[in-house]
Amino acid sequence: MAALTFNEARAAVLEKVRAGRVLPSSEEVALADAAGRVLAETIAADRDSPALSRSVRDGYAVRAIDLPGRLEIVGEVRAGERFHGEVGPRQAVEIMTGAPVPAGADAVVMIEHTRREGTVVIIDDAAEPGLAINPRGSEAAAGEAILHPGKRLDYADVAMLAAFGRERVKVYLRPVVAILATGDEIVAVGETPEEFQIRNSNAHSLAAQVTRAGGTPRILAVARDTVEHTREMIGRGLEADLLLLSGGVSAGKYDVVEEVLAEFGAEFYFDRVRIQPGQPAVFGRVGGKEGGRFFFGLPGNPASTMVTFEIFARAALQLLAGEEECALHMPWARLTERMQHRIGLTRFLPARLSAEGGEVTPVHWHGSGDVPALTRANAYLVTDPERAEYERGDWIRVLTK
Ligand code: AMP
Ligand code: MG
């Protein structure tokens, strides 16, 4: 198979998963548990918003035609009540933010632009009708769909649900993601490794990434580097909604993951991407339409596993979770030092993005096994595969960690 560019590989993930996904079933959760979940129903306004024309300032409700002028104050209206009269010619009603605009008035002049003398308010400037008023239904009309299925609910969405009286809401079930680390050298975190052994950190970083992306991680026992054991463990992994493997996808004699997946009848969409870390990344699917399972074979070096999850597997998981959008935000920042790389690969190099976000500094590291360096990074620099040299102050793309 030909190696894909980063953009081609990312496009393949989005296309294949969008085309082949089956949406999860849904459940009802309380408003307090809704944030971060993916909406599984359409939410419509249960009434006009605002339900009455409301003042957005503290000031005086007036008739715009009377301004500038001296107006007689005929009453007061606060949020939570209604003014029972009407504002007549050269009259004003004192009004608070959020209060309904009294009948007859068509503008609100903020208190800072008025002077008061007893029961008279003096306004020196003209005003357009509608000033400082939020008309009834201007934000949303009763029955209008405001939130759509596939939206991951944020705090503003929670406000919307609350405002429309929704104490419970329908959301998609979180996909279960099997995490299968491979490698004869890998031992469980609780074990004491020999010098030639390594603790299984990938399963745990992946579990954290899966949880953050809206999935439920299920860590399986480590697969030994034999066809038999890998077959048994992949068989278990394929029971989940998505299978993530770490390790065993390079060209080594004991890298058996692809061979075993092929035995399961897997279709491979890519098995090499021109990126670093993570070149041997694999993406494919086992089984036909409804019962099919997508899988990612992520290279085992910890940085490779973390980066390839973020740039490929996370999008797949979000789509399988029912989300409609799964953008990878890569804003621009200015390099604080000059930098070189060999062209041909899109590199994701550990970096520190300044607190304000505008500047980025590479973090010194010893390659894709260097987890301590990754803990000092809060982002990755994303190099252009066609550009070798960057000067200090040049713009470069950044992927936050
Ligand atoms: P592999 O992709 O199987 O060739 O693994 C490459 C390297 O990544 C191994 O030599 C280990 O150093 C490291 N590695 C593989 N799997 C894990 C894991 N589950 N946790 C931590 N490091 C790992
Ligand atoms: Mg291995």
C-alpha cells in the first residue's frame, strides 16, 4: 500500500467513518449530567425568547418621537413584573434591565444618558425606535429548533436546555473502545519490570484520551507477539465499538498485528502515513456494514501512540459517538527560535505554547519514546512537509495537547 500524506490519511478516516458508522443508541440523562454528552434529539424553543420585549439596560422607557425632551416619569418597572399602564406622549417609565418594555414605549435610554429633576427626566439626545430593546422572539421563536442531534453539549447548550425547561435530555450512549497493547516486553503497571521490560503506559494514556473524546475505555490484557495470542485478543477487542491497538505494526519480525487483522478479513484504508511520529499507523475495518468494526493500529512508541490517536482515532471516535463535527484545530503561532527539519513528513514535535497562545517554543526531546519531554509540552508544532527551514518569528501551525 502507498503511504498517504497526513491530509489524505485524515480525509480517509473522516470519509470511511462517516459512510460506515452506525449511530449509537440513546439514553436520557438529567440536565446536571448533560455537559460533554452528545445530543440525540432536536431541541426546540418552548416559547418565544424573549417571551416579551425586554429592556437590555437600566434607564427610561420612552417614545423615541419625544426625544430630545423633558419627560414626566409616570412609574417604574423592574425585572419580574409588568407595567400596567401605557407610556403616553412626553412620558417615561423608569425601567430595569430584563424588565418588559411598557406598552406605548419603543425605546430605552440608558440611565447614564439622562438627568433627573424630581419627577422629570431630561434627555438631550435623539433615539431610534428599538434602542436597548430585545424584541419578543428576536433570539428564538417558539417551536424553532435551536440544538440539533450530534452536538456535543457545552455550557451554553446547558443554559439553553435549562431556559427551555428541559430537566432531562436524550443523549447518545458512549461508544466502548477496546484498548489492546501488544508486545512481549510490556508488563502491567502494577508489576515490577525487569530491565528489559516496559510498563504498559500506552493503554493508560489512550484510556485518558478516549475518555476525553467521549468514549468508554476498556483496557484488555497485553497481547503477546505471537499470532495465536494476538488473534485471541483482537477477537475480544472486536466486541467493542472501536478497537485501538498499540504496537506491533512496524516492519519487525514480531510485528504480527496486520497479519492477524488480515486473517479476520480486515479491509485496510492505510498502513503508512508520511508523518512523524507515527509513520506505520494503520486504519481499517473488519466485517461488513452493520456489524463492522473500525480499528486503528497505532505504533507503540508512546509519542506515536498519543499523536496518532489525536490526529486520526479521536475523529473516528467522535463520529462513532454521534458527533457531527470533529475538527482538528491547528491555530498558528510564532516560533521563538529557528528550526529545521527534513522535508517529506508532517512532524508533530513537542512544544510549549505561551500562555497568551501567540508564541511557541520547541521542547527538547530524545524522540518518540521520550514521555518525560511530552509532560513538559502543552502542544505539538506541526511542520509543513514541504518546508525545511523556519526562522525565529515565522508562523507555524500548532496542535494543542
Ligand atoms: P512497536 O511499535 O511494537 O515496535 O513498539 C515500539 C516501542 O514502543 C517498544 O519498543 C516500546 O519501547 C514502546 N512501547 C510499545 N508498547 C508500549 C506500551 N504499551 N507502553 C509503553 N511503551 C510501549
Ligand atoms: Mg512491539
